[in-house]
Amino acid sequence: MLFSLKRIQEFFLQIQQHGPLEKKMLKTVFLVVFLNLMFGVLFFMAERQAQPDLTLTDSIWWAVVTMTTVGYGDVSAVTPVGRFVISYLCMFLGIGLIGYLIGFLAEHILRNMSKTRRGLVKIMDKDHLIICTFPGENKIIEVVKELKAAPQYKDCAIVLITDELEELPENLKNLKIQFVKGVPTDEDILFKANILGCQGVIILADQTNSQSSDERSFAIGMIIELIEKKHQKHIKTIVEVASRKNLKLIQRSEVDGLISNDGITSRMLVQEFLYPGIHDIFQQLLSNFKGSQFYIFPTRLIGRKVIDLQTEILRHPANIQIIGIIKEQEKILNPPRSMQIEEGDQLILLAENLADFNQIEESLLD
């Protein structure tokens, strides 16, 4: 008896460590279980002489069936005390408590759904992608669709961090985007989005040609870099730069990559004027939806020459072209055929599928 009281006391001490909703739910569940056992014992004591085959287990089962109003009828009361005292109390109290518990659970679920829509719930997903800032609904949809078109991110969860939305728009919900409300420059908000469990972060420019936008992106990149160093975990981070004059500023945050829209349209306009149709070519190259794409990745073909690789590619039925090599951060396009691949070099390929090149690489290694 003392042991049981001690366990009950420990149970309530554990309840005190939870939040208000969890406390209320745990107390209600405990009360339901306690009444179930109590009515089961009382039923057994009232009915055991009139029903010799009745066991304590049968009595507890009767209490469960009665409290939940299922009423199988496999066990029932035959004595006046069992029928008009214990059964009545069990039914009325059981119906009230079970109804209260169901209502509480429904309220809890609806509240959590509301908090999720408003970006107030901590992200529990892993291997997701995080998008910082909200430049507009159409921009987010465009980025997410391109990400989903890449095979490796087809089923990847997307989390949007912004303080500009009160609730996630319906179009973004349809893309199964999750939402964390807050400023990405707040470290707690980044941890709320489970940044240590993500595959990478994309920082969008919230305003075109805005100094404050790039300063904000720089601050987010620096905070992510500090988190990386503190937790000894690499977090792939790509930044959209609003103005090209801020490229050096963003580079100081040591992000993995950056892109600037500033000036691209005018240069593309001139190229289209000189060579009509080149815009469509770039559109295809920069999209994951169709045709070939650029791939940049490290290679194990150390010591091989570019011509060796080109020769092996010609023998392969897949459509692959070597566009360039990255050596010590220097990007060499259309490299000389005699150039040797060294440790740390990365290849720039134009291919329909990266798996095709993996086969070529394996054949050369063999």
C-alpha cells in the first residue's frame, strides 16, 4: 500500500514538470484509469457471491465497457447494489469523464493545428530544407517547385522562416510547406526550425536592390556560421544577393554559395539580341523540370587527364559534356585536354542524369 502511494506521488510530481495542457490531460487520464479500477473492484465485491465464476479481470473489463458506453453485455450486474448503485455511478461518471477527455483531446488537436498554421510550433522533421525570409508568395512557390523537381529533394520537407506572415497562405499549404514565425536573425527561431537537422538553408533577398536586405542576409549567414562552428556540423547555405556591390559583404559570412540577380537581365538581353534563342537555352539549363542540367561535384579520377575522361565519355551512350574544372576555387571553363585532375578538384558537367557519369567514373577506376 505504501509502495502504491509512493508511485502515485511520483506520478503527480512528473506531471508538474509538463505544461498546463499536458498536466490537465495526464490528470484526466489518471482519473479515468483510477475510476475504472475502483469501479471494477467495487463491482467484483458486490457481484462475486451472486456470480461465482466472476473474476477481478472480468469486473475491470465490465467497468471499461460501461464507462465507454460500449455495452457488450458479456458481463452484467445481477444484484441490486451492482445494478442501481455501482452501475449507475459508473455510467454517469464514465460518460462525463470520457466525454470531457475526448473534448479535451479535440481541443488540443485543434489548438495545435492553429499554432502550426501560425508558425508557433517547433519543427520536428529532419533532413528538411529551410527558406529564410518571404519576398512574396510567387517567389516561394517557384523556388519550392524547382527544388521538388530535383530527384534528391522530391519528398523533402520545406520550412519557411519569416515574421511577415500571420498565417501560411493556402497555396503554400498545398505545397506542404511548414512555417515558423519569427526573424531568421534570431538564433532561437533557427533552432525552432531545427536547423541542426536540416539539409541546407536558402536565404532569399526580401527586397530587390536593397542594402538592408543584404545586411539582413549577411547577419543570417553569420549566425548560421557560428552555429556550425559551435556544434561542429556543416550546414549548406546559399544566399540570394540583392545588389552585386554587396557580394564581398555576403562572402565574409562564409556561406557555401551566393547568387545575384543584379545585372543578369541586362546581360541576358544583350546576349539574346546577339544570338536570338539563347534565353530559352539558359532557361532549360537552369531548370530541373526538363533536359540537361549543370552538375558540380568532386571526382575520384585523380591523376587522369581531361582527354582520358572525354574519350571514355564518347564511348558511353549517355549525353554528357565536360564543361569545366574547379581548381582551388578557380573555375576553368572549357579546360585544356592535357589538364590533369588533382586532389580536391571538382568537375563541371552538362548531363541529363548524374548517375550516367558515375558509371563512367567507375569504369575508368576499374
